[in-house]
Amino acid sequence: MKTKILFIFLILWGCNMNAQEIKLPAPDRVGGQPLMKLLNERKSSRSFSEKELSEQQLSNLLWAANGFNREDKRTVPTALNCQELELYVILKKGIYFYNAKEHKLALVKEGDYRKSAGLQDYVADAPLNVLIVSDTKKAANAQYSYTNCGYISQTIYLYCASEGLATVARGSFNKEELNGLLQLSKSQEILLAQSVGFPK
């Protein structure tokens, strides 16, 4: 009987652990369109359909935005290689932290909090909202962090242009509310939000 109970517990524990994280598929590092074509097609869009991104698209986007393309270096630069910027994503099923080193999403809070990702109405429609967060303790200085944040945002724009996705970077959001939802420390600051999805 004890063995049966232990077996059931291990199954439930394993299921719970799986619910706590999303192991992303390996990013496709060879796809995409020519750079000049993407720059020509890069734009901001504020209308999103209900269609969700595939796990492969989510994987590719997050890796492109701030993943590791070398053992200890990322796809986007940071001053003095401080790597003070991290990504949080708000999906329909929850808020997640992008663990770039292990290329997976770790659950922060379960539930649909998309409407909390910004003050604009369309934010709640976007299947994905990316939040770029700086750790001020690790940063060279605030000015560099904002510059580094721009690299991430532009990379997301270019990826979306390549995939036919809609996106818009946003500075309008309730920082206090999001700080609580993301469970950020006092040294962490949300610099920018970016909504992503399929065009309506």
C-alpha cells in the first residue's frame, strides 16, 4: 500500500513540476528572411488576433531576443557584458520567467494577466506580452540598460517581421501592479513591454 501511495505521489509531483515550467524546443538558428527585407517590413501593429504562437515561434523569439548564442554570451550585447536584462512573458495561461541559460519558461504566476501588461485595450488581446526587466545591481548604469533594452526590442521587431507577426513596444503600464505580479525584487525594474501576436 505504501509503495502505491508513493508511486501516485511521484506521478502527481512530476505533473506539478511540468506545470511549473515549459521546456522550449531548440531554437531554429538557420531560418528567417534577408535583413534588408526585414528592415523594410518592420513596423508597429496594435491589433492582434486570438491565435496563439506555436512553441517553436515562442522559442525562436525568446532566443533571438535574449538567448545564449555562445557559452557565456547572448544574442544581444550589454555594456561590459553585465547581462543585467531578463525577459518575463505574459501568456494566456500565466506569467513566466525566461530562463535563457536552460532555454525554458519558469512559472511565476498562473492565470490570464494579459490585461495587466499595459494600459492600452489591445494588450489583453495579444497572445504574448514580453517584459524587459533590468537588475540595477548588475547593470553598468541605467543609461546603458535602456540602450541594451533597445537592442532586445528591435530584435523582437525583426523576428516578428520575418515571421509575419504583429508587434509593438510600449512604455505605458502600471509598474507597481506588474512588479507585484512578476514578484520582482527592489533592484529589478521593468524598462519596456512589447506585445506580440498574429495580425488581426
